[in-house]
Amino acid sequence: MGGGGRGGRSRTQRKHFRQSRDNVWKRSKSDPNANSSAPSNDPNDPNPNPNPTWTPFATENASFDAYYKGQCIVETTEWDQFVSVLRTPLPATFRINSSSQFADDIRSQLENDFVHSLRDEVAEGVESETEAIRPLPWYPGNFAWHSNFSRMQLRKNQTLERFHEFLKLENEIGNITRQEAVSMVPPLFLDVHPDHFVLDMCAAPGSKTFQLLEIIHQSTKVGSLPAGVVIANDLDVQRCNLLIHQTKRMCTANLIVTNHEAQNFPGCRLNRNHEVMEPDQHIGQLLFDRVLCDVPCSGDGTLRKAPDLWRKWNTGMGHGLHPLQVIIAMRGLSLLKVGGRMVYSTCSMNPIENEAVVAEVLRRCGGSVKLVDVSSEVPKLICRPGLKTWKVYDKGTWLASYKDVPKYRRSIALASMFPSGSSFHESVDSDCNVEMGYDVTDGVGENSEDGVQEMVNTVVPDSAEVSDFPLEHCMRIVPHDQNTGAFFIAVLQKVSPLPAIPEKSKKRIGKPCAEPSNTLEGERLLQVDSLESAQAVLETVPEENVNGHEPPAIDVEVSPVTCEEKNSKETQEAHNVENMTKVPGKRKLQIQGKWRGVDPVVFFKSEAIVNNIKDFYGIDEHFPFDGHLVTRNEDASHVKRIYYVSKSVKDVLELNYSVGQQLKITSVGLKMFERQSARQGSSAPCSFRISSEGLPLILPHITKQILRASPVDFKHLLENKDVKFEDFADAEFGKKAASLMPGCCVLILGKGNEVGTEPIQVDDSTIAIGCWKGRSRLNVMVTAMDCQELLERLVIRLGSENGSSVHVVKSSIDVEGIVSSTGVER
């Protein structure tokens, strides 16, 4: 699902990402209808005697039925099957992180263990020959799996506890991602390569972003990074936090998380009149090879997952979102390189949000963008062609053409919603008052009465307009084809620069706002009052060209900041070093960045600290440090964490500085080093330890403070968290551990029972953990959950049939960190 929209309310089901949804098929006690004693019609209800304090959500909506029957999204003969599947809970699906070190192990465990052990626990009502879990036939490499158990059954059924605990643990670690099956589809059609610059415009909650990162990292060798980058953006700050939490499990240095309105995502173009590119700067504008445009939508394709939408659904939801979806899609195309590919997708079935948006985008682009037929690129995925004809329902009336729309409704039922899109420029004028940053709730509010009341006029016009565009190349996924949710996907390719705006359209609407002190010279902040106005104020921006030659045509670029944003949470503020305040008895307060409430991203340039780290761990010269370390604190003496960024992220950060920090960055980089603040850390030669997240990347380049342990001692340390030197089974290993310098060290799992004296070689299968060498013992510096996962992997890899010695730590344990018995902090 996409995120975005204004006011943080663009998703009908957005609140469900911030609240517990243990069972969405039950009404909460706070629901005004919760005291009804109606019997449950949930086929998967584990309790045959319903609790009188709750009733299941109603899974019927007369307006929904009338609307989609009128739109003919399925054949009449399929309607009963279509609706019947929509009213059942969505089966659980998940995806293995294909770039994970343990991806093959987990896939083997599913194929050889759980497939057989769960065979007798198939969901009630499913045919006996159906497997309890099975790989999705259309997902490459058997890395995505479908379960015939609903999410509620996984939680409530005691016989499924081991499988459920497995899913929770591996999901927290980052080895798998629980994700709706249809949500996995858009990244597959993007055709992402490891060297691509990728933009996920409406990224939260982050499952698709995680999938894009997997693809970029899939063929990367140990100790190296791909050349590409993923920029994941979302408007809502809270959903950005969810996005960061989701992608944090990937442990990547190739990700930037930003917080912008998707339709106003900054292009960060250097103005050649007063900006000079640095000699080592390789990009002069932020353009992308691939753009994922998973826009805010009404979300009725998720009815199986969020049945509370049945009672909320109305026809006005799609009408209100259509203008915003068009503008977001156009912005995505303006940021796309020529030859690049953009996927437009929604989890809605409404053609007003789907085919109508695609047709309007093609209309505006005038041949510079084409709709690509990619239906055969993912074999065994059942996709239906897009619609070429549809109607608009407004104020109780079916409208076949824009000419049928009363004048007083033309600001709501737009010409772009109809297949032909004719008279668009006649209808959208200064009287329409359709705001550029269209609020989801505004549109729903204006038309909500259409959905609250039943559709009194269900007579559908016999004839309707037919679109001239090849919309059959769009793809619709319907629930009853492969037991999934519903989804819409369109793949657009940019074949030439977008057309320039005619000179007559370049008019100023409204009064310019006062410019913030840190904005670029000449940047104008304009109030936009209508869709025509929005198009009129698009600034012409040349296509990026690495050779410095100007292209024959120009792209449109939305001004990154509007007047309304000036008073919003995205307000820019200048913070100078001279303005830092001092608190009596305390150190200076940390400087904030250009964006209010967001710490700055600062390149870490303290040579003393960097050299100390390199000398202590013996990091070889092949590992690039210069310009790749960043922090969120300008005071180097008080830096707690040092992050590592890839070359591509470094280039983007340098460009962002050159254009006055237009990007509002909420998260960037891979946590590589962390200051050890405990008593033992202050006495160590190097106070910075290597973080668990950054260890796999830097491991091949470490030559000091590294040991190889036998499986017995490695397992012993994981089980006990700290072990005295004399208590190791291998006495020689204990002596080597005691001879290390005090501080952080790295322990590698050896093969066999001998430590070995040959040089340590690191490959894709190497398992390593960070430890702290104290006066008399080694302490594990990984979370309890990581310990549990490693212990289980050891049992599988070593072929042990008896796992009784493995101390199982429940998944509910605090994964933020652990404190060992000697007081060393995690």
C-alpha cells in the first residue's frame, strides 16, 4: 500500500498501522455497535459461541455492489464468486529476504519441515489435497509463500504455535517479511537492477521498499555494496517511523528515507547560474531509473484484510483522490530518466483511481510516455486486462460523458475521470477550486453523502465512452483468481522528455509568499488554487545529461514548497552555529538541521577518531572511509553513532548540500560504529564498537581483534551471553581471547572442533558476531533475538537432531538491546 496525501490522513486504513489489530474481523469494544449479539459469520472463528460483547464486521454494502456491478469489473457470471471471496479473511503470506545470509536455509526449512508438519492443520473448509503452506507459483525462486491459515488462526491455534513463532522471529530479524501477496507484485514489474536509482514515492509502511532493497542487494558480493540507491518517501511522519523500522531490518547503506509530499518531491537541480559542481560530484539533478508510484487510494482491494472498510466505503472516496493521484503520477514521471520505467499501482478496484488516472497521465504527456504490456513478465501470475470503458457516478446519477455533468458539479466530477477526457481545459478553470495538494478527506467529505445513502439510481447508461489509449495493457488482479486481495498495476516507460509548458500557461496564480532565509535565490513559493493552476506553475527543468549538453525538450518539475507548507510541519528554519544555546551545567544543545525537528546529516570528518578505529581493528586500505561516514550531530566529540553510506548515497547527500538541503532526510546510512558508554568502554583503547548491522560489510576488511571459535565454544557463548576465558572448551581459544586488546572484538564461527591457525577467510556463508573483551571474559554484543536465531541456524547447519540444549528466548523480548551480567551495554 502506498502512503502520502496531505494532513497525514490519506489512507482510510492508516490508523491500523499505529494500533493493534490482533483480530480485524472483530469489532472493538469501543465500537458503538459492539454490544450487538448477532452470531458470527466468520468461517474461521475458533469460538463457536460468540461473545456477546462483540460482533463481526458486516461484510455487505449495497452501494459497493451496485457501483462495481455497474462498472463491470468482473463478468456477471463471476459476481457471486467474486463477492464471496471478498467476504472471507485474507490468507497469510510472507516473503523470504532473498539477499539474506540464511535465505536458502529458511526456504529449505519451509520445504522440508513445515510443509509436512502442517499438512494435517489445513484451514477448515479447504479441500484436503490443498497444502497448508505452499510457495507462490509466480514469485521467483520460491521465495514467497502462501499459507491457507488466516492471520487469526495463526495467533489462536495452539497447534500452529511453532510455525507462528518461526514467522515472528524471522520477521523481526529481517529474514522474512510478512506481506500481502498482491503487494509483492509491483516491484517485480519495475525490473530493478543493482545500479539503479530508485524512488518509492509513497513508501510506508515499507514492505515494497524492503523488496526493492532485496533486489538491489541480491547479487552483491560479501564486503561490497551495490551501485544503486533506493529513496523511500512518505508524507506522514509517524508512517516514516514505521518505514524506518521496517527497512532497518535490511541493514543497508543504500537507503535514504525522506519526508515530503509525493507531488512536491524535490528534484534537487543545481542552478548553473550560481551553483558549481564539486570536482568529485557526479550528479547535478536527482533523477531516477525506476519510480514506484503506489499512490494513496480508497483501498477497497484490501477488504479481506480490513473488513471495517465495508461500512465506510462510498463512491466519493475515489473522486476525492483522483486529482491527487494524477499529480503524484506526473511528478513521478518528471523525476524519471528518459528510458526509465515507472509503476503506477493502487490497492483499489475503482477505475476512477486506476485507468482514468493512467489515461489522464498519457494525455498530459503527449507521447513522451508509453504504456507497456508486461503481463507476460511474471509467468503464472493471473492478471486481467485494464478497462477501456467506465462510467462516473455522482449525486445519485450514472454519467457516461463529461457533457452530462451539471456545471455546478464540474469541480467534483472532472473531465479527466471519463475515458475520453475531453473538454478538460474547458472544465478545469479558476472556478473549479480544486486544490493541487488535494486532501483525501476533502474529496470524501464533499461526496460522502453519495456513499452513505444507498445508490437510488442503479440504472447504468447503455453506452459509455471508450478510451483511445491501450489501457488493456494495465493489469487488474482480482481476489477470486488466486485467493488474494485486489490490485491495479500499470507500467509506464518514458521514451522522451516531457513536453514543455506553453508560454501562455506560465501565469502566476496568487501572491508569492515571503521566502525562507535558506531557500535558493530565485525560488518562488506560490499558492495554487486549482488543477489548471497547478499545471501552470510547473517549472521547466532540463533533463539531466551527464555530458552537459542541453536536450531538445524540457521536463516539468513541481515547485518543491507551497505557501501552505510554509506554516506546516515541513517548514524550513535556518539554524546557524552562532545561534546554539548553552544550558547551565550541561553541554551545548545539539544543532537541528534545516528542517524543523530533524537532526542534520553531517559528514563525519574527525581524522583522530577515524584513524583510531582503523588502527584498533586493523581495517585495510581497500575499505573506503573518506566521505562515506555520516552522523546526525555536528559536534564530533559527542557523536554516539557513526553511519556508513554507499557511493550513490554519498553523491545524493553532496547534491542535497549543494542545493540548500531541499531533501528532508529522516533516516540514512548503515549504523557502523557506536560509542561504548559503559565503564569498560571508557577504559578501552577504542571507545567505538562495531555494530551488528555494520559487521557483515566491514568484516572482510578487519585484520585485528578477530578470532575464530569452534562450533562448541561459539554455541556456548551464544547460550550464556558471557563466558570466562578459562571456561571455553578449547583452551587455546581462551588464551587467544585473553590476549586481545580490551574492547570490541569479532568472533567467527569456525568449521570443525579446531580453531585453526590459517588466515581467516570470509565468504557469504561466514557467521560472525560482535563481542566485548573484558578483564576476564567475553560478552556477546548482539540482541537476545539474534542469539536465538543464530542458535537455531547452528542446529540446522550442524545437522543436530537434538535442539534441547538451545535456550529458546521468546520473540516478545526487547529487541532494542540487552545488558550483560558485567554491565556492558548493548
